[in-house]
Amino acid sequence: MKHPPKAAHFLFGTHACLAAIENPLRKIKRVLTTKQAQDELGLHATQLVDGKKLESLLPPGAVHQGIAIECEPLRQPSLAEWLQEVPLPPQEESAASLSRVRERGRREGVLILDQVTDPHNVGAILRSAAAFDIGAVIATDRHAPTETGVMAKTASGAMEMVPYIMVGNLVQAIGQIKKSGYWIYGLDGEATKGIHEVRFDAKTALVMGAEGKGLRRLTAEHCDMLVKLPMSDRMESLNVSNAAAIAMYELFKSPH
């Protein structure tokens, strides 16, 4: 039985495409440009097409800026690969041992997304993650978008810079991250402590809830602490990508 042909995967837009072209891990099949974009960007060995041809290959309304690439989605590391996990013996899993583990070494901050579904939001979050030196963004493999051209365009090149790691069970992933020495802070509007009051540990993970729903109960229960973004009473909440950017900035500027 023949399988249907695999749908072509396209990235589009100047920043997303140039970052992908410069990424040695990105498997590119072809680069499509208009003559104007080829001249402006100084690219060579591209396939020249007109704007209407580009539009026919991309999602409706895609702002392609005269360039698109057909490529493979990036092969992302597993969480264990990214953590370079070394299993601990059972006797080392006590609370005291976890505290000692958290003093070993330093790694970049981590952002965990609890079922954030909008690819525009995830793309914006990846862009902020690159700006604030976040080491990885972790999402669930259900109720979260995989790599798309829309996400990469919104990320403005950050898709090539920040690992976007999908996990099957978020609670188990949080436990795995804790064992690697991270303190876990969940963002919750009902928390009593403001994020600006926290002096973050060198190894910190921030957890953001879904658009409108916030953190799920089990996710919140497995965080070490819940914190909130103080804001005016005139607004109940922020868009998740805006909230994530503020939280990542707080982590970025916190002394370690």
C-alpha cells in the first residue's frame, strides 16, 4: 500500500530563511526567491520565481518578503539529550540530594509551556527566549504546535537558535528537570509572591500556562514555587507571549 506523499515544509520571510540557511543543522532542499529579493539579499544559487508562485506554495496571507525555503523540520533533541542526563541511584533522589544536585554547574534558563497552542505565540516566545539567553523551550507533544512556517516567521530566526523540545508528559518532564538541578517557578496570577521578589538560582525553569486557562492543577503542584507578574487592576491578564517575555527578562537580569 502506497503512503500519500509527504507535504512540503516551507519557511518564509527574510529573517527566518537567512537564519535557516546559516544553520548547518538545517537540511535545505531548495531556496526560492524573487529577483528583487535575490538582489537585495545578495543570495546565489537560488531558484527564481515570481511573487504569485511563492504565494501558491505558502499559507494564505503569508508575508514572505520574496523568499522561501523548502526544508526538513529541525531535528530537536530529546529532553534527556539536552540535559545530558546522568541517572541518579535511588538513594540520591531524596530532597537533600536534589538540593545538592542543584548546586552542580550552571546551565541556561529553561522555559516550559503548559499546552500553549497558538504558533504565533510560540514563535514570539522563541524570539524572546533567544533575546534573553534561554537555553530551551519545552512544550507538550499534544496541545502544542510543531514547527511551522508561521511559527518560524514569528520567531524571526530564533527557531534556529533555541531548542524547541517536545515531551509526552509534562509532570514527568518537570521531575526530570528537577533531578538535573533546576528550581521550577510557575507563573500564576493568584500567587502571593511577585516575580520581581525572587532571586533566581543559576539553574531555573519558568512554567507558563495556556492562553486563557493558565497552569493546569497538576503542573502547578509540581512547581517549587508559584509567582505572579504584578500589574494594574485595569487588566486581568497578559497575552502568554508578552507574559513570557517579561518573566524571561526578570530571569535574564537576575544576578546568579
